Amino acid sequence: MLGWFKAIMPKEERFFTMFAQHATIVVAGAEALCGVLKGGDDVARYCRIISERETEADEITRQVLTAVRRTFITPFDRTDIQDLVTSMDDAIDQMNKTAKTIMLFEVRQFEPQMQQIGDKILQGSKLMAEAIPLLAAIGKNVTRLVALTEEIIRIEDQADHLHDQGRKALFLANRGAADGVMNFVIGTELYDHLESVVDRLEDVSNEINALVVDQL
């Protein structure tokens, strides 16, 4: 009876497939965000793409959380699985919040530091997407997993510097201008959103590190 029950339950390998699918969507969202930050006539189109990717990611997150409840044996502690997929979902959610802010304020031109933070977001997303499948064999991949998460943390630190430099340049460019206050407020909000995306990717790297420590 127990064997039949286990046979109809979701397999633990399915989690790694769903994790990888979600990571791929985060990368696609980051690519679209870089497209947004190039500015011009394609901003609205790329914002729609981010929204679509965020919806897809939400569905995978829902599937993972459902599978956690239904799976007899999970590859990691159930709370760890929930925390990992939630942190991944938070990253693309923050990308979507950034896109919504851009559409709200009808921004079509972006500062160089904003574009550079976008590049950091894409780099961090790709590192995350490389790390996620390696969780299926942590013992074998521990060295690479540690290297990837350390690189994501370095990227977050680089993005912090770009955030500070960008805000300073924004202040100097708009000081004394007739519309300077509004430009500074909107620009600052965008910088904060972009920095939050990188912070969420760092959260994913921290969850991965926690899994590595727990499994060794």
C-alpha cells in the first residue's frame, strides 16, 4: 500500500526541474530589463515581457509549493525548498515592480549607472541559473556552488557602488534645474528598485549557501 502511495506522489527530481525552469525565467526577465534600460521606443514592449515572465514564475512557484505539500520525500527540508523558490520569485517580482514604476512615470531615458546595474542583474541571474541545477548533487558540485554564490555577492557589492554613484550624479545633474526635484525623485526611486533586484539575487545566493552547509 505504501509503495503504491509513493508511486503516485510527485518525484523529488521534479523539484530540480521546476527550480531550473524558474531560474531560466528570471534570466529572461533580466534580459528584458536590460532591454528596458536601453530606453527608446521599445521600453513598453520590454516591460510587458517582464510582466509575462513574472506571471510564468508565479505559476512555477505555485507548483513548487503544491509539490512540497504532496511529495512523500523531498530533496531538502520543506522549509528550505519554500525559502529557495520564494527568494527566486522575489527577484523577478522586483523586476516587475521596477518595470511598473518605469511605465507609471513614463520614463524612456536611463542613466548610464542604471544600465550598468541592469548588466549586473543579468550577470547575477545567469550565475544563479548556473548554480540551481548543481543543487541536485551538492557534494559533487560544492566547489562550483561556493564560487558562484561568492561571485553573486561581489556583483551585489558592485551594484551598490553603482547605485551610490548614480544617485550622486543624478543630484548634481538636477541641482538648480526647474524640474530637477521631480527628476531626482523619480530617478532615485528607479535606482532603489534596481538595487533591490540585485539584493533579491543575493538572497537566492544566501539560500543556496545555506543548502550547501546543511547538506554537507
